[in-house]
Amino acid sequence: MLAAIAEAAQDARLARYPDPESTELRQAIARREGLDAQQVFVGNGSDEVLALAFFAFFQQAEPLLMPDVSYSFYRVYARLFGIEAALQPVDAGLRIDVEALADRARAGCAGVVLANPNAPTGIGLPLASIEQVLRACERRVVLVDEAYVDFGGESALALVARHPNLLVVQTLSKSRSLAGLRVGFACGQAHLIEALARVKNSFNSYPLDCLAQAGARAAIEDEAWFAQTRQAVIDTREGLALALEDLGFEVLPSQANFLFVRHPRHGAAEVAAGLRARAVLVRHLREPRTEPFLRISIGTRDQCARLLEALREVLAAS
């Protein structure tokens, strides 16, 4: 990947504007996923892709359905585009209630947006549950945000051919370790991708730059590196989860590159502050249902060992 970027940096093409269609990158993604290039849209990070999808598909008279515990930017985009957000409560275990979500979708909605695996919990849904929502919402778009899917989830890309209302969004920032390139993409049937492209091109003339296109394409085609890095995260996550349980934490089952945990005897704010004082940062989400939990990103083995050392000190001191 670095070699591809270095080669592109020396190419005379840098004197010209980049390919506005990101053709070679879209073709590489399509080959990997068994799709046509017309079924792939790319953007400057998955957040840009999500924003364009909200603008293109969810500005309806009815509300957009989403879980009440999910990626916080969904509600931000809804407010930005004047979309009413209907929050479907997750269950007591912070799992998405698929039956309730599907029932509500049948009653009418602008569409459904799901993170799978969910954020910040890391809990994934099986494809059968995704299909249940797709069938309940056949006349509206169901957006499945798969930012973390490569760490153990089931990708809905396998369902694209069967469901014309499915849009799957992924990113190269997580499992391919390319957050600095800002590359995201969406896959769906051609009519959805055409709609995304029309919306983007009506006001946004900024495609991926030449270096990002070259690096992203090389990363998509480097299966060996991808398999090695994702497995390293999975292995480290499982080891960290066991160690946290030994310290008394409840650890939600994660299929992402983070863990969502709480301690029965120590408040999350207290623990987060103690870690911060020891130069270890974790996320404390202060929404009512997530307030008892900490979200802990999976770092290197050395970083996880440092986290555990700091946690032992914090727990012992309180």
C-alpha cells in the first residue's frame, strides 16, 4: 500500500485533478465483493458516505428508524438534514430488538439505519435479522453501516443482489488501518448508487485524491495484510476481554475493534478519570443508557498491558 502511494506521488497525474469516479478503486472493491463497479460508490471517509445517504434517501415525511443506542452521528445527520429520528430502544442487554424494529418499520418510516456490529456496544446481528428488517421495510432504504464488520461480524454485502433497498457502507479506517486516507464506500444495487452519485455531484466536487485512490486500491487487493492485521486485533480483543473479566468487569460480546465494559462496584466516570490521570484514555459516553459503561479500543498488546496495569491501580485505590 505504501509503495502504491509512493508511486502515485511521483506520477505526472498529480499535476491533474484525480479521476472523479475513482474508477479503478471501485472496480477493485467490486471484484473483491463479487459486484459490478456500478454497484459501488466511494467517498472521503464513510462519514461523508453516510451524510450523502441521509440526504439522498431519508428526507421523507415519515421518521427515520434507528436504535436508541448506536453511532451518535446518525442523530447529528438527521438534525442537519431536518429528518425526524425515531429511536427504537435496545433491550436490557443493549442488543438491538429486531422484532420491535421490524414492527415499527412496517407501520411506516423513512428508512432504517443500523450499525452492524453496533457502536458503541460491539454487538453484531446475524444476516437473518438484517433480512427481517429488509423485508419489513421493502419500500424504503435500509442502511447497514459495517465500519467494524471485519472483526467478526457477518457482512450484508452478500444480500445486495436479493434486496434492492439495501445499502451497505464500509470504511478502510478500521480493519485496514487507513484512517489517515479517509476512504469509505457504499455498495447496493445500481439505482441506489446512481442516486448517491447524483446527490454528491450536485454540490460536492471533491472526489478522493490520487494518493487515496492508489493506497485504497492497494489495500483492498492485499488480502494477506488484511487477514493478518484483523486477526491480530481479534486475538488481542479476546485476550483483553478475559483479563478485564478477571478484574471484575462485565464485558459485552464484541465483534468490533473495541470492548464495552462496566464494573459493578466502580463508576465509569471514576474509572475513566483515574485512567486519564495515568495517561490512559478510554471513552465514557454519558448518555443515560450507556453511562455505566466504558468503551475501550483495542490497541497493541503492549498498550493493552499498560491499560490493565493502570486499571489495577485505579481499582485498588478506590
